[in-house]
Amino acid sequence: MNNVKFYYTKLTKYIVLGEKYFAKRKHEEKFTEVDITFFNDRGHKPENWIIKCQAQSLDEALILIGEINGKAKIKLDELKAIIDAEYFTFINECKELVKSGQIIESTEDNIRKVLYGLNEQNWGSWTLPKMTISYSANQYDCDGKTATTIRLASAILIDGEKVSKFKTATNRGHLNDYYSLR
């Protein structure tokens, strides 16, 4: 059995099988054996290798790499589905809080939920929920991305800093005076 290492960039895939070095450029169909200087000149360090396994031949290594990549893709898809479900649940909580009609405590977490709940609606349809600190809210178009802001009448303490202006995530360079709640 030989140790196998696999690494890729935008244009080239690299395999080390024992003492042999292989590379395949984007336009090529097969891996070809290359000299070690091919790797060293490009600055590939052992810690950059994304797959490490053992195989007897290049063909076996390619099968293992394909299987490992496939499993990683499935895990990535599963993770994305979980994150999407958690975000959907979070947005629903935010919408429920905004529609609840109760007076909302002005905490960082509740302000975040109100911001994201309002951000899911067009500002023309807003009915602002009551909070323990009076506030105003606005909505902006930041280069195609909707951003909602809240300005509290008095500041609250967040990470040792008094903050009264909050925003949802925006594109860089927009609403810089506001504290971003993600």
C-alpha cells in the first residue's frame, strides 16, 4: 500500500502516490507523471493536501478520491439543508415576534429578531411592534440588498459598548454608522 495525497487548484489536480507525482490540468483527460520539482515550484505544502488515504495503484487512488469527494459533497449538501432549515425556523420566530403584539424587551437578541422579521417584509406593510425602549425603523436598498435599521431612543450595552443604531447585514460600505446584528 502506498500513501496517497490529493490536492487541487482551479486549473490543476495533483496526486502523490508513494514516491510518484501526478498532475492533470483542466483541459487534460488523464493524470500524467511529473517530476517533484513540478510540485515544489508551485509551493504545495503537505498541510494543504485535502485528501490523504492509501492505495496500491493510481487507478485505485482515483477511485478512492472519487468516493471521498462524493461523500464530502453529500455531507456538504446535508449541512446546507440543516443550515437552511435553521435559518427558516429563525426567520419564522422573527416574524412571529414582530406579529405577536406584545411589548418586546430591548435586548440584543430581540432587536436582532425584530430587525430580521421586519427585513422579510416591505416597509410599506410594517406594523412596528412595541419595545421597552422606543425606536424608529427604516429600510434601505443597498445595491440590490435590502437592509433594515433600528435606532433606539436610548443606547443598550453590547460587548461593553453603548449602541443605539442597529442594522441587518449589508453590502460593504453601506450604513457604516450602524452596528451589524448577524
